[in-house]
Amino acid sequence: MNSFAVHAGSMFDGFSLSGPATVHVSGDRILRVDRTGALPADGTEVIDLGPSACLLPGLIDTHVHLAFDAGPDPVTSLASTSDSDLLAHMRAAARSALLAGITTVRDLGDRGYLSLALVEEMAQHPELGPEILPAGPPLTTPGGHCHFLGGEVEGVESLRAAVREHHTRGCAVIKIMASGGHMTPDSVPPHASQYGLEDLRVVVDEAHRLGLPVAAHAHGVQAIRDAVEAGVDSLEHVSFLTGDGITPDPDLVDAIVRKGTFVSLTLGLAPGKAVRPPKAMAAHVMAAHVNAVLDAYSNLHKQGANVVIGSDAGTAPWKPHDVLPHGVADLARLGVAPLDALISMTSLAARLCRVEGRKGRITAGADADLLVVNGNPMYDPAAVLDVQAVFRAGIRVR
């Protein structure tokens, strides 16, 4: 069994920052953590990354699409790609995320359950990519948002059956398109609901009965309201769209906070990549739209919502699969303290993903998924981009 120790000048353990630390690893788990920073005297191999290095848990991206290629037209690209070629692309996307220090991802929409094949591969070879928590094809209405992924379903009994099938196949989360979206222009607009409250309740009740969380794609205010009332575990995007623009509802924000519903904020932009507005939206309208969404995100955090970051990686050129670490700086610009930003991408994200205790923290018994960066991310959010080392299940991959 592989055993070694990693030493750095500081450590963020998923909750707080401390000084010099030495993390002892045995196999794929953390054996113990020495917060004095003392080096082992028993001959254990030591990887000393220096006084300027900071140890962190591997990051968790709560919303990715490994099947999308982060190109100018990912939908068309996916449609023209065979399953075997798509799997090869997904492997490369997963590897890209891992090398950036992202050691766990929730894949919230693939084609034909292809992500489940990667789950099996990476269980045997964790050095190939992050741990994947797959949703399979998202539940959507016939012709609805992302219908081309194969998850079209309507009607109470059919929705129950779809949840059961996802569970039987081994999915870790149920994704439902509560509203329309930007990537499917021939479906309902993003502010419009696709499923009503009764349908959402059916999905949540069946998923929870089977022990699965539910993530709801929800741009529209009514879709957000219904998803919260139905008891979903996370709201994806949560843009507060109406037919007249972005209109956050204070009572709805209060309900989100009161119920403890997680909000998976769509943050993280690759530098140097211009954000292109949807075809039906002018650039100046897009800029105002983005600013309004960011204001809503900032308010959610200020009001005490459970905020995590789901990058939506893969959906556009400015959303490559290694983009999540840029979300720390995005949150900082919204007035979120760097410590809170890091918590949102580690221990809090682990709680949403139901891998709490095993992921998102540095403690004895946790998975040996570690990120080491140069600098102190508490003072410089960009430090998370200066990667010195990445360990996945006790294997150094960078």
C-alpha cells in the first residue's frame, strides 16, 4: 500500500485556514493530519512543497457536462459524434478538470448514460479523472430543454418510472429541467416552466424515497418557486427570469434560505474568452442580464443561502472543463470572502453532493484527494490557479 506525507506552509481543511501542516496518506485515504507541520521521523516518504504552498481538499464542481465540448456549438458537435468518440472526449474533459485540482464533479446531463461508463473506469483507475456523480440524461418535457440527450418524459407515472430507471442504472442524482434553457432555442423560453409543482413533487418524492437528491435547472421565477416548494435539493442557475427580465422576489429568496435549499451558482469564466450572447439577445442586453444575475447571486449569499458553484463546464468556449477555480475570484467580486468561496467549493459542496466526510475536507479517514497551490488563497483568490500538485485517491497526478 502506497504511504507518504505531504507538507506545506499552510492548510485550508475545508473549513478554516491554519499554519504549516503535514498530511499523512495511506493508500487512497488520509491517515492523519499533523497541524504542527512536523515531518515524520520514521522514514516515510515526504513530499515537501515548501513554505509558500497551501494544502486544500480537492475542489468539487457541482454542475458540469462532460459530454459537451466547450466549443462554439456544443449541441451540434454532440449530435454529430458517435458514442465511442464522445466517450473519448469525456475522458479528456475529465482529465482536464482533474489537473486543475477538481477531484469531484456532478455531471448533470449526458447522452445515453455515458458518464456511468466513466464512473466504472475511474473506480478502477482514479488517476484518470475526478470522481463523477452522474445524473444521466436529464428529465425534460418532449421537445424540451436538452431533449436531445434522451430524457424526454411527461406524466406522473412516467416521471416515477424515469426516476426509478436512473436509480437502477446507478445515477447519483436526478436532474430535472424545471424551466426552459438557452441551449435549446426550439423549446420554451428560459423563463417559462416546463414542469408544474405536481410533477416536481412526484420526482422529488420518488428520488428521495430511493435515496437520491434532485437538482432542478430553474431559470424562471415560477420554476424556482415550484422547485423550492417541491423540496428539490439544489437549484441550478437560479436566474430569477420573467418575461420582462430578471426580477428576484424577496419572499422567494427568504423561502430558499428558510428551507435550506442549495443554490448552485453558474460562475467561472475562462480568461480571454468573450461571452457571446444568445442569438436573440443583443450584447448590451446580455451585459445588463449578466449584471442583474450577479446582483441576485450576491444577495442570495448575503441573505444566508447555501451557495455552491456549478460552473456548467462544457457548454461554451468560456466554460472549459477546468474553469471552476476561476469561480473563487468571481465570488470575491460579488463580495464573498475568499474563505466562504473556498468552503462553497469544498465542504459545503460535499454536503450537497452527499459525499460529506469523504470529500471536501482534509481529515483522517477522508479520501486522499488533495490540491496544493502556491500562495495563500485567503488573501489572493488567484492562488488557486497556481497549482503545484494534485492528488486523486492518494495518487499524484500533477
